[in-house]
Amino acid sequence: QVQLVESGGGLVQAGDSLRLSCAASGRTFSYGMGWFRQAPGKEREFVAAITWSSGSTYYADSVKGRFTTSRDYAKTTVYLQMNSLKTEDSAVYYCAAQYGSRWLRRASSYDYWGQGTQVTVSS
């Protein structure tokens, strides 16, 4: 069993920055960790992902250049640094762990999910 706990969400203004954390416990060190978000009435969409072994990162076009994901082996924690936030970034953000599929951009490929943390960006 894997437990993922997201934190760091909140209310910010457009242009501000926010850092999300995802702490993993139990069965740790999956192949990859992903960040997804879901706004009301919309599908859950891929945001970013990172592999534990090499630290390779992947980003959605909508956040490329603004968001950065990283990992900390000692803390078994991944981070999502969000800069230059826009109102359209408002959503519930989820972290997820994937153990076998290696299809990091697809939500259905992930095995465990966190509870989500709300990010609200006002104008």
C-alpha cells in the first residue's frame, strides 16, 4: 500500500508562485511520479512527471517553462514549483505514483493517488 499526501495549495494572485509537495509512504520509489489537475467540469489533465531513477521530467505544454517538478530521495517526496501562475491554473492538484506502465502522461497508468490539494489563482 502506498500513501501520497499533497500539501502546499492555497489562494494566490496571478503572477505569484506556489510550491506543492507530495510525500510518499509505504511502498516507495515507484517508476515515476506524476502531477495532474482537475478543474470543475473538466477532465483530469496531465501537468508534470518525474522518474525516480534518472530524474527525467515531462511537462504539459500549458505549463512548460513555468512549472518545475523535482524529487528528494531522502524525504521520498516530490515537488511541483509553480511560477507565473495564471487563473487557468486553478484546479485541484493531485500527485500519483506509477509502478509499471511507464506511460507517464496518462492518468490511467498510475497506481496510487493522493487526496489532492486546492490551488486557486485570482486575478
